[in-house]
Amino acid sequence: MKKLFFFSLLISSLIYSQAPTKNILNLKHESKNLTITDNNFSNKLQKDFHKKNLGLAIIYSLLLPGMGELYAGNYSSGKYFTIADALLWGSYIGFDVYGNIRKNDYKSFAASNGGINNSGKDAAYYTTVGNYISIQQYNDEKALERNFSDMYNVDKYYWDWKTNAQRSTYRNMWTSSESAYNNLRFVAGALILNRIVSIINVVRLVNDYNNRQQGDELGWNVSVGVDNSPTLPTNLSFNFQTKF
């Protein structure tokens, strides 16, 4: 009975003494097949970044100055271009309406006081009738200059101001209308300039936005790996990388 007891004890000690060795050997064997790298295990979170389209921003500024700045995320400067554009369009409409009113006024005055038939007359004719008291005076001057081709047909282009005061009144009406139309050209140029300056500003803002966002891109990367060395114990390695 004692022999059986000692024999059992011996067998048990041999089994338990070999178990850790077997477990360690299995761990080393399995660790050779375990390789966890950035490619197959990573947790990477990055802030979303959508690059602004410069061409689209330019189109927005061409259509309405300030909208390109709004697209670029900086309407604090773009609002001034929008306000300026609104004021310029208001001025353009105002000058156009006023110019047309004064144009109708001087044509009506010419018909009632100068005997002018407004049908088929061009802008040069209305300029001329304000400089001469009558068609006779105008034609006589052109005849003296031998510019016969510039003379007007009396029946078709007749006019005769009764007094110089009437001619001066007509001239003032014509001048105010022409001044309004000249202002239209100035406002049109200002509208174009407003767009050009807005585009220049948008190019700067979009480039700054894209560069800033790319530079401020945030994220991290976590990776786990197994270090196998013939002379050192097997180790698990953790890598944590950040990007600012």
C-alpha cells in the first residue's frame, strides 16, 4: 500500500512539473504566429477634413461678392463685399431710372418747344439740337466748313428753338440724363472691381483654410505587436502615436 502511494505521488509531481514547461512552450509556439501590426490592428481617429474648392469659391464671388468668403468660412470680411454690391446695384438701378426719366423729359420738351419729331432720331441728333438754335444755323455752319455730308434734311430733322432760354433748358435736361448714364458706366466698373477684389480675398482665404486644416489635422494610432527574441523572453509591445 505504501509503495502504491509513493508511486502515485511520484507520477503527480512529474505531471505538474511538466505542465508549466508545456504551457510556456505552447505560448512561444503560438506567439510566433501572432503578429499584430498597424496593418491588421489599429484604432485611428482623425478629424474630418474637406478641402475647399478654389474654383467654386471664385464662381461664388463672381455671382455675388461675399459668397465666396462665406464658402471659405470667413464671412466676417465677405459681408462688406455683399453690402457694397447691394449698394452698387441700388445705385445702378437708380441712375438708370433717373436717366430714362430725364431722357423722356427732354424729348417731350423738344417736341413741344422746338418742333422736333422724335421718331427715328439717334443720340447724336439730340446732342446737336442742344448746341444750335435751329437747323438752319447748324446747316449754315456745316456749309461754311464744306461738310455737306453732315448737313441735316430740313423736313426730317427740323428744329427751331424760339429762344436761347428754351435751348438752355433743353440742354440742362439732356446733360442731366447723360450724366446719369455716365454714372451707370462708373457703377458697372465698380461692380466688376468689387468682384475682382473679392476673388483676390477668396483665393487667400481658401488657401489659408486648406493649409490651416491640413496643419491642424489631429489623430492617434494604437498598435500592438509581439517581440520575439531567441535570447530574451517573448514580450508584447504597445505603440501609441499622435499627430498634431
